[in-house]
Amino acid sequence: MNSSLNAMADSLVILDFETTGLSPTQGDRAIEIGAVRIVNGQITDRFQELMNPGRRISGFIEDYTGISNDMLTDAAPCHEVMARFADFIGQDNLVAHNASFDKRFLDAELALINRDYPGDFTCSLLLARRLYQQAPNHKLGGLISYKNIASDGAFHRALFDAEMTVKLWLVMLDDINADYGISKVPFSLIKKVTKTPKKSVNDLLSNWSPL
DNA sequence: TGCCAGGCCCTCTTTAGGGCCTT
């Protein structure tokens, strides 16, 4: 991990995978990656590609994502897409909703092509669970509704979910600023919040100082 | 054909179990 390299840039890549299933250790593969780069809170770049996992996907995944086997037939293979995505990530830190899931697939797919990334990963789900403890649930779609964030597309496509995660992320940073007066929330502080027990988060943010 | 995972987090906990999230 090398988050210190990125501290000055305040550049993040927020990403989302669609996959053949839940576990790369059980043979599941990525079928789509969507990602958005934000620099100082502004979207500066996007990445979206389908990828061919080399096998047919299940009817459940076709229904869940709207990605069909026909759509994947002409897609580039995973190793080509993931190489381009590794280039896209660059030195940036990474965010995903339920990051443990996306990190498993990112690590597994990059390991297959002997690539890696230097940045650190954090999770919008863990942050939301701490900031919005009264929310009815902490699914991405549920949080979008809870915060009255506009959405006019289909969840469970990679770029759309990444875009929604960006909107949620920026709202969470705004709420931290509004509630605790922290105008530029360092990535390192977010990491600390996501590892802090829920009952202690208010104290952590209330007492935090950049110095 | 049928089935599959794993990290987080709460509690009726810690020698455990189960719900929440992700596809």
C-alpha cells in the first residue's frame, strides 16, 4: 500500500464489477468493469468495458445484470480488459460499495495477468453503515433512495453502479463536512472511520484535527 | 444436476450463530 503517494492528489477511482458469481476462489470471473475517477470531488474520467469470461454465464446473472451471453460473445477477453483497467487505475486509491467483494475480483483478475496496483482500498458500505446508522438498509440502491439522490438508470450495470457510488460518496463527504466541519476529508481518515466501532465514530470525527 | 464465498457486525457473544452486503 502506498496511500501517502496519493494524499496530495486527492484522486480516487470508484469501481464496480459485474461477475459470473460471488467467489473467484470458486472459479467465478469478472464480466464487466465500470469505474469513475474523481479528483478533488470532480469526475475527470470514466472506464467501462464488458469482458468475455470464456464461458457462458447463468440465467440468473443474465437476469440480474441485463448482460447476456450474446453481449459477451464479442467482448474482449478478461486479460485484455483488465490490463487496460490496471493502466486506468494508475496510482490512485480505490473505493467500492462492499469493497471486500470487488477487491477479491480485482486481485484475482490482476493476479492472472501479473499486474498489481499500488493504491489503498476503502469501502463506501462500511462508511455508510457508520454515517447512516438509521438507514433502513445499506444496499447501494437503498442508500441512494435514503439520501434522495437522483438516479435514472439500471442498477447492476458496472458503470451505473460506479456512478451511483460516486454520488453517494460525495454526499457522505458533504455530510461529514456539514456535521463535523471537515471540509477536505483525507482518505486516511475515511479508512480510520471504516475501522472504528459505530458507537465511537461520532467521537472520532468530532475530535479529529488535521494537525 | 445442484451447489458454491467471505468480511463485517450484532448479540440471547468470545469454546457461536446468523443477518447484511456484493454477483
